[in-house]
Amino acid sequence: MTPTPHVHPPSPPGQHRRASFTALYAGMASIIMLFGAFTSAMVVRRGASKDWRGTPAPQLLWVNTAVLAASSVVAERARRHLRNNDRVHFNYWWSGATLLGAGFIAAQGLLWRRLVDAGVYLNSNPGSAFFYIGTVAHALHLFGVWLWMFYLWTKAVRLQLGPSRRTGVDVCTVFWHFLGVLWLYLMFLFIYWGNR
Amino acid sequence: MRTFLSRYLFSTDHKTIGIQYFVLSVLAGFVGLALSVVMRIHLSYPEAKIRLFEILWPNGAPGGVMTPELYLALLTMHGTIMAFFLLTTVPLGGFGNYFLPIQIGAHDMALPRLNMLSFWTTFLSFLVLLAAFFVEGGAPLSGWTAYPPLSAAGPIAGPGQGTGQTLWIVSIAIFCLASLFGSINFITTTLEMRVKGMSLFRMPLTVWAWFITALISLFAFAVLMAAGILLLLDREAGTSFFLPTGLLINDRALPNQGGTPLLWQHLFWFFGHPEVYIAVLPGMGIVSTILANFARKPVFGYKPMVWAMLAIAGLGFIVWGHHMFISGMNPYSSLAFSVLTLTIGVPSAIKTFNWLGTLWGGRIQLTTAMLFSLGFVSVFVTGGLTGIILGQPSLDIYFHDTYFVVGHFHMIMGVASVFAMFAATFYWFPRMFGRMLNEKLGRVHFYITFLGVYGIFIPMHFAGLAGNPRRYADFTQFEFLQDLTILHKFSSHCAFTTAAVQLLFLANLIYSYRRGPLAKDNPWNATTLEWLNKTPDAVHCGAYEYSVPGDTKDFRMQHEEAR
Ligand code: HEM
Ligand SMILES: [Cu+2]
């Protein structure tokens, strides 16, 4: 297995950054399809029988939503500081976003606990089933992005990021916003549409 | 050791990964082929006592006679391995990985580590699938489409419906992930890594095909993933998405309530129809390139070829209902799905005419790669015509679940894509391994395979016309099928011959890899960049500049400037 060697010139500037964003958008498209498929399955399943029950919305749900929204805002501020080469402030804000992100994930665990204690199980009814599927799928994606956020944080505190090395932070932040919007969509679906 | 691991196993180099995909899928292909031979033996000689079967499957073939359950298990594994691990994997993961970057003048894929991850997840998925053979109860019985309730009801529905079916679903879910990673990479690479001058409409049609295929898989596999998760939960967590109320299986009532098996069919075929294009589109790209090269003519109607592929990809997402004409749909939806399905005939016909147009008046060189490409066009037409028949609800009500369908999709999806793979292998082997494949062996391989596949699949169409159902383990049990025995025997013997000839191909691969004549730099006088041993600074013309009037030679490579 020794194919003829290939000589190649260095890649043009900006290519890596553009490619990262394109990959992000492609990934977002497939996530939209995944949740789109869950949504259509849910609509069909709800229409198929009379056993649908809406999921209750404990107070905690709104707390979680607020935490997630805050983390997005904070991450956005962080990324602006980095763009302006204000690395100290970037580090503060990015640490904050990372903490808030972890807070959301922990609070989600708590939320599921609460629901289980209240007798809402995965197999209770189609409404609860889709609620768990949707929120767990969301949380898994979010956790993945959070790990990346955390990794970027370890680079940030070692001052390895800067205005010319911010693609990771930008892509990560946009991904995070996207998952925030996805969360709002899920809330609309389960809490509003589901209880109608 | 370290270098061995990083160079050959955990390599991030697209060429190595391409070869890894290729080797994995060729292996998978031979497993799938062996399974089909075993199936055909059983169909032709259902009562024969075969020692080997007994050794391989002591429970499934007591005394050497196969049980119907074992037959269905083999059928499921054959279909799954072929559809996912051969047709989805070689054309895109194998050839796409190796050639897409160098055809657009990039030094690698945009995300090399993700690329490595795609391959190893695919590999894992294959292992999980094979594991189904070895667990209690064996492989699942529910076919590559895994329709519930059978696939959702669990072990009481039959051997293989326990752990085997679970492994099947897990394997497919992992495969979805791998394909999604792969698609993201292909899309990004095509959009962002092209060398200067390589505008979209200068890309070789292979690149267009890989790009469009990646778009299709990005959307389709995400949906299959969702469906797989729901099915898994129905089996393992007591939900009821697909299981209806009051289901009685083997005298036991299932506790599930309120689900609908139709939901699975919608989700599955929303993925499933695009999947057939995932299998065949890369082949279309490869064949377009090879026909042009060995006719020494530009591709006839390059732009219509691109638009036709885009149209096929788009329409492919809105025709899934043609698999469900008899599933109890509203007849008006059947009508809509039928019209849309027949519409796909238009871009498919455009492609066919353009292939013929490319050949028209060319100086045709009948290399093995060219022969297989011509074979592709032939089987694509044969399979396409029966598609138009199946696309009409009134006819499909009769043909559905008969051997007519089996004949149809083997021709258009199975054989067509496989022919494209053979063509690509003969064409690109010199670039991949530095040596030429043996053309004489290649020709023997082609002619026998070509006649062989027609011999296998044309009789199936007639069996279908006579009402022969598919997914039956033994036709001799039915009065009305008695007369068809001879047809099935003929088909089986063609299958044995064709399968044997594939060993010739394998031998050719191994022999030529070690002993084949050394390849020149650009052995086919091709125009595309993979034949150049360096990444060019810019390209100056389209991908198919053959026989340009006024040029000194009959081809102009993409990086060469007009003189
Ligand atoms: C070009 C690539 C094509 C591929 C790879 C392909 C592949 C397939 C496959 C795998 C099936 C199997 C369904 C099953 O398991 O029951 C199938 C069925 C079908 N195909 Fe195609 N097909 C193609 C083109 C077409 C065209 C052009 C048409 C119509 C104009 C068509 C119409 C149908 C219909 C209606 C069925 C359903 C038959 C039934 O379930 O009874 N296909 N095709
Ligand atoms: Cu279809």
C-alpha cells in the first residue's frame, strides 16, 4: 500500500475557518432532520390513538431555560471579547459560559428526577415518551458541545487563544446558540403543543 | 509499531481511509454473496441435507435441512450487508474518500480526524451486525426493512427477534452516525477545499455525484437514526410507537397500546428511497467519467447531468409512499406518490440519453472498466423500466411483495451499483496501487457476470408475474408455484456461476496487487487531477476536455492551459 506520494502546497488562509463553519452548518442540518423526524413521528403517534398526555411543566423547567439562555448570552459576550483581543475578559466570560452550561446539564438531571418522582416515566404515555426522547437527545448533543467548550476553556486559561485563533470559540458558540434555539423549540412542542 | 498503527490503522490520510473502506466492504460483499448462494441452494433444493449447513447452524439446520427461520435470518443479513456495507460504503467511503480530495486539488479531506472516526464507527457497526449471527437465537428475521410488529415485539416473535434484532438496530444506528460524519466531511470538502479555478461546474461528475450523495445521506440517515431509536425503545423500554393495541403473538397478548406500524414504514422509507440513490448516484458519476474517457469525447450534456442528479436527489425524498401502496394509504396519496415517482423517470432518462450521446461517434476502447460501465447503463435501463411499472398503484397492488420487485431492485440498485464499483476498481486500481489489473481476467469476469446477472434476475420477473411471493423459504409447498421450480433452478445455477466468477475478480485483485504490470502515470490518458502526482496551483478547464480541436494530444488535463 504505497500510493505515489502527493506533493501539495500550503492551504490558502481562511480555508480552515470557512471549512469549520460549513461543517457546523451541515451538522446542524442533520440535527434538524433528526428532531424533525421525532416531531413528525410525534404528530402521527398523537393522532393515532387517544392515549396522549401532556407533560407537566415543573418550575425547574423555567429555571433551566433561563440558565441556558444566560449561558448563550455570556458565551456570545466572551467571543466578542476574544475578537477584540481582550483575552482577560474573554477568559472571565468564557469560564462563566462553561459554568452555566454545566449548570444546565446538572439541572436537567434534576428535572428528570423530579418527573420520575412524580410518576412520569418514559413508557407512561406517548407524550412522556417523546418528552424524554427529545430532552435526552438534546442533552446528549449539548453535552458533546459542552465538552468542547470545556476543552476550549483549558486552552483559554493557558492563553492559547487569540483574535487569530478563535475559530473554535466562534463555531462552538454558534453551535451552542443553535442548541439553545432547539431547546426553545422543544419547550414549545412539549409544553405548549403537548398540553393543548 | 507506533508508525504502523498511525500509518495503516489509525491513519487520518484520506487515501488510507479510502482503502480501509474498500477492503472492509469487499469483505462484506463476499459475506453477503456467500449468504445469497446459501439461500439460492435452499430455494432450489429445499429438502437436500447439507452437512455444511448443519456445521454452521446446528440449530437452524438440524440434519442439514434449513428451517424457514434460518432462511429469513440469512435473507435479513444478506440484504442488510449488501445495502449498507457494500452499496453505501464502497462508492462513497471507499472511492469517494480516496479520489474526491485529489480530484478537486485538495491535499486531504477537510476534517481528517472526523474521517478516521467515520471509518472506525462503520467498522464497529459491521462487527455489531455480524455478532447477531453468534448470539442466542441468531440473526433477526425481519428483513432489511425491519417492519414492526415483527421487529418490535421481541423474542416471543421468533428466534433472532431477541438479541439478534437488538444488535441489528444498534448496528444500524451506529452506521447512521458513521454516515453522518462522513457526509459532513464530503460536503465541507467539496465546498471549501477546491483548488483555484475549480469552479463548481468544472468539477468532475464523480465529485458532483459524491457531493450530492453526501447531501442525501445527511438528511436521510438522520431520519433512520430517529426511527431506530424509537424502535429500540419499543423493544427495550416498553414504549408503544409501532406496536398497536391488543397484539397477540404466539398466543400471548402484548401489553403495548396505541402504536401504529405504519409510522415505521413512513420513517423507514423516507430514508429508504433516498438510500437507493445513495447507492446508485456515485455509480452514475463514475460511469459518466469512464464512458467519456474510453470514448475519447467530452461528457455529452455535462450541465444537464448535474441538474438531473440534483433533481433525482430532490425528488427522491418525496416518493417514499410508492413502497406503501398496499399498506393502507389513502388512495389520493397513492396517486400523488405515483405521479412523483414516475417523474423521477425524467431525470433518469436524461442521464441515460446523455450516456448514449457520450458514446455516439466516439472512438470506443473496450477496456474492462468501459465494459462494466456499458453494463451499468444496460442494467440501469432494464431496472428503470420495471420501476415505471411498479410506480403505478394499480399494477403494484399485484406486484408488491412478489419476485418482480426482487428482480427490479436487484437490477437497478444492486447490479448497477456493483457494476459501477467494478468499473471504478479497474479504472482506478493503477492510481491506488501503482499496478494494472489483468485485463484478460477482467474481460472473462465481465462477460460471465453480465450474462449471469441477467440469468439470475430476469427469471425472477417472470416468477413475479406468476404471483410468486418474496421472502418465502420454500416454494415447493405451494401448488400454484410448482411450475416455477424450473425457473428458480435456472436462476440459482446462474447465481452459482456468477458467484464463482467473483473469485476470479478477487484473485485478480490479489495477483495484480503483487505482480501486475507497473502502471504509467496516467495510463488511461485521463483529464482529471487524480492522475497528476502533485497538487496543482490552479486548474484552467473543465473535467472532460477530450479531443479538443487544435490540441496536439487528444486530452487536456484540468491543470493544463490552452495552447
Ligand atoms: C435509480 C435507482 C433505483 C433504485 C436503486 C431502486 C431501488 C428499489 C428498491 C431497493 C426497492 C425494493 C422495495 C422493497 O424492498 O419492497 C424498490 C422498489 C420500488 N421501486 Fe425502485 N429503485 C430505483 C428506481 C426506481 C424508479 C425509476 C422507479 C419508478 C419509476 C421505481 C419504483 C419503485 C417502486 C414503485 C417500488 C415498490 C415496489 C413494491 O414495494 O411493491 N424505482 N426500488
Ligand atoms: Cu423507493
